[in-house]
Amino acid sequence: MPAVIEGGRIEAAPVVQGCLSKMAIAPGEPGGPVRYTLRAGEHRLDLNARLGQPLELNWTGAIACTHCGRATKKSFAQGYCYPCFKKLAQCDTCIVKPETCHFDAGTCREPEWAERHCFQPHVIYLANSSGLKVGITRGTQVPTRWLDQGAIQALPILTVETRQQSGLVEVLFKEEVADRTNWRAMLKGEVEALDLLAERDRLLARLDGGLGRLRERFGVDTIRALDEAPVTFDYPVLEFPRKIVSHNFDKQARVSGTLLGLKGQYLILDTGVINLRKFTGYEVAVS
Ligand SMILES: [Zn+2]
């Protein structure tokens, strides 16, 4: 991208280089689009400002573990080296399936980490990323989690005391509603607005028996209904792709094109889309 600098000379845009973190996404001004910041090492790049302009990312071939910083040939679980992947509680399967929490069996990989992350209030929410879905997140991760998924609407519906409880509630909801995003539909912008309050009331009525059984098991006050208003998000997208082509640094180190939009953790370029979260820890030069 040519940029005019002092004295009127035209120079190439400065190249920033560093290991990718997932993009920082924040709600915008009221009525305005969500704000995206690309993070490469210590560098920060305002991506909303780059909409409609050329953007190029070049992977140097290096990957650094996001936990220990060691170089790794391959990334495990979106950014970890193999030893960390095998050792850290945050990489254990019970994080993806919290209902399988094995803390009580004394086999938690890192009990202290679990105290800080799993034995904390969690929220069960409904979101609309490619249709209705249910999800769970730690209370502090709202609204980041929704923005990372590209949800256009979200509504917290229940709060629970631990991650395991949130997993058990989610299992119950999965009988009625999806827990995954169809990322292709999400990126194509083929998402109709939903009445999340009506969906909430319908699901809570339908799952009343199952929720009652969980309350009997954990205590009546552990699973509490929330009375919140739905939130909506507007993503900075100039043009949705009609066909989805994915870029992948592992196959092609150079990814370039005109930036047409940002949604979830994806860059939408005129040449294809890329899920930057998948490449956490990859060292890239961005210009
Ligand atoms: Zn590591």
C-alpha cells in the first residue's frame, strides 16, 4: 500500500513482522462496525482502516509456541508446541467437552489453573452466527467469544458456577439446537436475524425437566436464569464472498489481496479467506 509520508514522498507501507495472535475484536461505537486489530508480535495494525486496500501477509516459515515461546515445526491446538499441547490443562479434551471434567478424579493436568479458569462462573448463551446455536464461555469472555465466532446476535441466558456445569447444560441444549457455526454460511453473510428472546423462552420451557435434574444434582441456585437484552454486531464487510476459497500458510506462505471484510477471526480478501486464529504463533510479515 503506498503511503504518503512527510515531504510528500511516496513510500511502501512499513512492514511489520512478528508472531500472530488472534485478532483483537472489540464492539464498535453504537451503530458502528466491530473494530479489528491485527496482532503480530508487539505490532498492532488497525484493520478497519485497511478495508478496500491491498494487504499482504508472508509467513517466514517460523512458528513459536504461544505458551512457552519455543520454536515448533508444527502448531498443535492452534498455537502450541507438542510438549505444551500434552502438558497444559487448557489443551486437554475436557476444555472442549467440559462435561468430561475429571478434576474430582484427581487427574487434572493443572489443578491451580483449573481453579482460576474452570471453577469460575460460566455463561450459557444463544448466538446467531450461521443460524441459532448454543455456546458456553467464562463470564469474562463476553462479548469476545461472540465476536470471534462472527455472531451477528447473542443473548446470555443462564449462568452457572463451574465450567463442568456449563458443559452439562450445553449437552442438554444440544438436543434442540446446534453448537457449531457453519463458517461458510457465516462468511457469505447468509444469516437471517432471529428473535433470540423467543428462542430462549421456547428452549427453556422445552428443557425445563433436564435443567431441573441438573439443579437437583448441583443445588437449586447453581443454574440461574439471566434476564438480559440481546446484543447485535455489525461487521466491517464491503463485500461478502459468493464462493469460499481458503488460504493456508502451510500450503502457500504468501497471502495477498484486497481486504474486503472482517468477520469472526477471518480476513476476507478478494482472493480468498483466511482464519487467522488457526495460524496463531506463525511468524508473518504484514504489509
Ligand atoms: Zn510450548
